[in-house]
Amino acid sequence: ATAGPRSFSAAEVRARCAQGACLVSCHRRLYDLSGFVRLHPGGEQLLRRRAGTDVSAALDGPPHRHSANARRWLEQYYVGEIEPGDEQVPPRGRTGTGMGTGLDEKEVVAAAQTPEQTDLCYRTVDVEKDLVDWQKPLLWQVGYLGEKYDEWVHQPVDRPIRLFHSDFLEFLSKTAWYVVFMVWTPVVLYLSWVSYTSLAQGNTRLFSSFTTEYSIPVHKYYFPFIFLLGMILWSLLEYLIHRFVFHMKPPASNYYLITLHFLLHGQHHKSPFDSSRLVFPPVPASLVIGFFYGVLRLLLPQVLGLSVFVGGLCGYVIYDMMHYYLHYGSPRKGTYLYGLKAYHVKHHFEHQRSGFGISTRFWDYPFRTLIPEETFKKED
């Protein structure tokens, strides 16, 4: 028979928090958020201040009303029940750990005998009830979900995903964040130098293929502005790809489009904190980048097209670095990145059909996909 949930006394909760754990309760249910504090969009310190307290009121806001997905996410960290009569944990004192300032001798002994890591009794996925077999690669399974796929893929879980049977393909599908920086930054620097020195020769003219009399010379001093134009064009392209490609809704009857969607972006929404799948792998990225370079070569003079391209490539590198940071970084409250992190997490957990800007919210305004600000009615 399966053992029931473990019971925790208020003293044991205080002891564990004294060791650095971040335990919170919702009514009598106890959760260990120690492994999640750095990822919380409100910041680590916000959760640390609530350690040892009941967060049921905070889940309803203000300042933020937590979504159904956020509450489902919380259940992944369930560790047991608080003993009857101990539901109200003392308020935090000067220690900043969410409990009183002092621990009696018995609590100190309990802390010494308690493992530092809480024995989590949760499972991030109920293997018996889930729609896919998590013991096998998921890529070839999701296409069979049909009309259930869209709801399933937008219910995030805190666990890694395996896509392929082949270890080699699985390796190619994963990328550490710094690989993008190491691979593409030298390319950006080299192509910037090539573009600038080519423009310095004074042979580049705009519209020269149509007319020589009215063609416009492109001087080397224009390079920073052309580079900036490329970055702006990338920000628009980032928005369009995210909205219309990554967030296409594949037909429920089309196995292959569902599989493609999961490969491109669905797997990221299913497991948003899988650190190995937050940036684009260099091999497939090279194919996409090469395609856009070819398009620019067709539309613009060679050097001018290269200058726009390298600005766009720099924008892509910044985007990928920012995307990783928005998931794993802890920006200071009140900063631009703090607001952007909260905005992006809302996109993952509640507003999957809006909030498509990642490195900037700018394009969400003209395309009317801005995530609305939450409002709370004042109580009488």
C-alpha cells in the first residue's frame, strides 16, 4: 500500500528553514521551493521572505493573481502536510527566514538530524495518468495526442525532456547558453569588420542596379546605422517567428505538424526550465541564418546586405542570451529585465496567445498582443 503524506510540525518547518530551505504552506499543504527560488519571476528574495509562512492569500494577489498553471506547478513541490493545530507558522523575525528569531534546543537537535534536502514525495508527472510515456522519447508520441495536444503542451512541468531515441540526435538538440555566444560572436565581429572595410572602399551605391544617375553612395560612416537597422529588423522577425511559426496551432488531425510544432517550440512550453533547450542549437540555426543571408543578398547590394545581416545576427545573439536570462536569471526588482522576466513567465503560464516579444515588448503594441496589466478591485 502507498504511504500517506508525511506530517510536519511547525518546529520542524522552522528547523528546515533555519538550514536554508524555503518551505511554504498553502492551508495545511507544505511545499519545498528550495530548488525553485532562483527561477521565481518575482525574485528569490520575495520567496525567501515568505519561507515558513502560509502563501494561500499571496497566490490570489495582489500584486499578482497566480494562474491555474502556476498552482499546478506548485503541486510539483508538495512534500506533506502540516500537523493539525500548527497551520499558522509564526511570522518572520530578524533572521529573514520567515520564522521567529529563536529556535529552542529541541529544534536545533531536530535541524541537525534532518537531511538538508527535503525528501520530495511529489512526481512532476503522474506517469500512469499522463497522455504520453515519459520513459520514452516524446517527439514521436505527441502527434497522436490530436485535439488534446494544445492543452497538454501548455501545462508546464519541471522536468527534462528527451526528444530522440538516438543519443547523437539528442546531443545535437541540446545547447548550453554560452555555446551560442562562443559560436556566433566571432562571426559577428569578423563580418562587421568585412562590412566596414568594404564600405570604406567607396564602391557601394544604393539603387545602382536601376540607375547610375540617381544612385545613392553608401559611406563607411553609415555602417553603425545600417547595423542598427539590422538589429531592429531582427526584433520584428523575432516577434513574427515566435507568433506565427512557434505558436501556430497545428490541426488536431495532422500528426506531422503537431510533431513539428513540438520540436520547434512545444517542448519549450512543456518544460520551460530545461536549461539545455533554452537557446537555438548552432547546427539548425546555421541553416536558418544562411537562408536569411541569401534573401538579403537578393534584395540589397552585396556589402549593404551583409551590413544589415550582421546587425540582425547580433540581434539574434542578444535575443538568445536574454531568453536564457529571463528563465534562469534573477534581475533586480524595478529594472527593465525584471519586468521582462515577469512578462515572459506570464506568456508561458497563462497568456500563450499573447506576449510574443522576448527581447522587447515593442512589437506587441502595434500588433495588439500585449499582455494586459492585472487590476484588483479595492475591498470596501
